[in-house]
Amino acid sequence: MEKILAELLTIGDEILYGQIVDTNSQWMSVELDKVGFKVIRKTTVGDVESEILTALAEAEKRADIILITGGLGPTSDDLTKPLLAKYFNCELKINEEALQEVTEFFKSRGRELTEVNRQQAALPTACEKIANPNGTAPGMWFEKNDKVFMAMPGVPHEMKKMMTDSVIPRLKKTFDTPVIYHKMIRTIGLGESFLAEKISGWEKALPDHIKLAYLPGLGEVKLRLTSFGDSNEKLEQEVNDLTEKLKSHIGPFIFGYGEDSIEMVIGKTLREKKLTLSVAESCTGGYLSHLITSVPGSSDYFLGSMIPYSYEIKMQQLGVKPETLEKYGAVSEHTISEMASVVRARFNADIGVATSGIAGPGGATPDKPVGTVWIAYSDKYQTVTKKLQLSKDRMINIRMASVAVLNLIRLSLPGS
């Protein structure tokens, strides 16, 4: 079965200027994917006639479906309707059904229908009107050379209602679509290039209808398998079998699937093992605790945290020995080991973890450059430490150090 290709065309200077964020395309892509349409391109153009016409022509060459949002308002800078009339070589004419709808819309709100608003009902004669239950600008459905063009308002709640109620059901009737099945495999502890090297043989053996994408983030790499076929059940089984084979290559680095985050996985594990956790974080400044407590139900296992940022607080409040700090410094294996074990004891927790480092941009020394971070895990059986050499960006270092601690918990828990 052939793939049905869709292109999204967003119109508006305000998007190019960065004055508003285009959330429509992301939402539309998700909804189209659910029903088997493959989005191949997203294009944004300004309110310029030549650019809009060129974008329409180019999209028609590439895609079976062109979904257009924006530029349907009643003011002079809204060019979509007249340019669609020009593109399809037809005139704009008042659509009586659309006029009745816009009249009722204003009447129901106790407002007068002005001539400007009346022009909302003027549509290209080559289109079929699509109702807009949430607004005054109708949608417009065009068909040309077995291609579908659909123009919708840029207002998100108007577009979403139109897509859900009218556009997607009609597209499903118009096109015979394949099934698209995705599986997200979440890995941690290996960079993208190292991960690719480890699974190169597995990747080369993938069948033609299954594609692999690497989606790197701060501290983790997602692997997305996308498969195309006739049966969702068959594709799901095939992808699951491939995932099992993948485990033989990178099993220890896989921490979850789909929407699992590392903090969610750790939380679930701690709850299942009935273990409690406490945190002493210096360079991460509370971000690690934020990740842990962002998970609903974290109070089942998270007892609390300290942010002993200065030497004095590390000694007086947390309880790190003064001689340890004096001899080795705050950013050291000895200090981080004490921080983790002491915070575990102070909170009477099963597990204590800690962070200390130089987040930047200042504070570096010749032997401890920006990005030097020590992390530690402590339970009644062991204390595990790890040195990280991260970036020169403060926020990246805070995020990556926090994620690294969560991974250290995953790897160090009893029975792991």
C-alpha cells in the first residue's frame, strides 16, 4: 500500500517574526500520523503573495494533501482566500450558507454584522465550504489532479475542531491509507555516535518498511522505530521482536519506552521495592529534586532534600567533615561520597544521592574545569561515585548532572 503524503503550510508574518509559536503544525502532525498520513514537510511563509503562491505550487508537486492554516481573517493582510481563488483560477463569491452562519454567529453574541465581517462568507467558487463551529472563517476544501487542499483558520481551537469533526473523517474516506506504527525506545548513558556504532549491525538488518531515527536529548537518546503496513497488530509484533533483539546489543542502556522518563522509571522502581530516597545537591541547585517530585506520587518514596551550596552549610547543616573539604575541596570524590552517605543518615532514608560540581561559567581551576561534576549514590550496602566532565553551559550541566544521578540510582539499586 502506498504512503499518502501530507504537507502543512502555515501562513503569517507573525510566526516568522517569532511573535507567536506555531503549535498547529505539531498537533496536526500527531493527528494525521494516528490515521496513517505521513507528513513530509512543514512550511511557513509570510503574508507575501508571490511566496504563498510558490509554496502552494511546490507543495502540490510533493504531497497528496496540503493543509493550510492562517490568513483567513477579514482584514487586508489576510491573503489566503484571494490567493487560493487565484491559484484555482476562480472568483470570490458570497456563499449563502456561509453568510447565514456568520450572520447567526454575530447575532447570537448581540453584535452587528459589518461589511468587513460579511466578507468572511466570500469564498472561492472552486472550493467546498467546511463549517467552522467555533468561529466566523469557514474552511475551504479543494480538489485538483487527485490532490486535496484544505484551508483552515490559524486560531488553534477553531482549526482543531474543524480537523477533528470534518477534515480527518473526510480524508480517511478520500484516501486508502496504510497503518503507521511507532515505538519509542529510550536509552541513557551512551552518546548518539557510540549508540549508533553498537547497533549498526542490527540497524542494517531492519526490513525496508521499518525505519530507525535517533532523537538525542540532554542525557538520553531516544530510538524511534516507525513501520508501515496493513495490520497494526502485525507491525506491533514485528517491532517488539526487533526490540528484543536490540536488547542483546544495548540492554543495560535501555531504561524505558514511549513516554517513560527516567524520573518516572526511577519512581516506579523505588515504589515497587518500597525504598525511600533523600538528596543533597549542590551544583544542581534543586533541579534534581524538581525532577523527582515532578512525578505524581513521589511522596511515597522521596523524603526530602538539602541544597548545601556553601562550604559552611555543607559542614554545619549537612555534616560533611571540615577536614574533608579542606583537604579535597567541595568538588571531589571524598566530599561527594560523604554528602550522599550523610544525607541518607540525616533523613533516615534507604538511599542518599548527591551532586557537587562546577556548573559555570566561573569557578573553574586548572584541574577542575567548568563542567566537572561529582555524583554519588549511597545505601546500606555500598557508596558509588562517578565523575562527569560535561559542557561549558551552566543549564546544560545542571540538567545533565541531574539525569546522570537518576541513572546512577537505576544502575546501583539492589538487584539491578
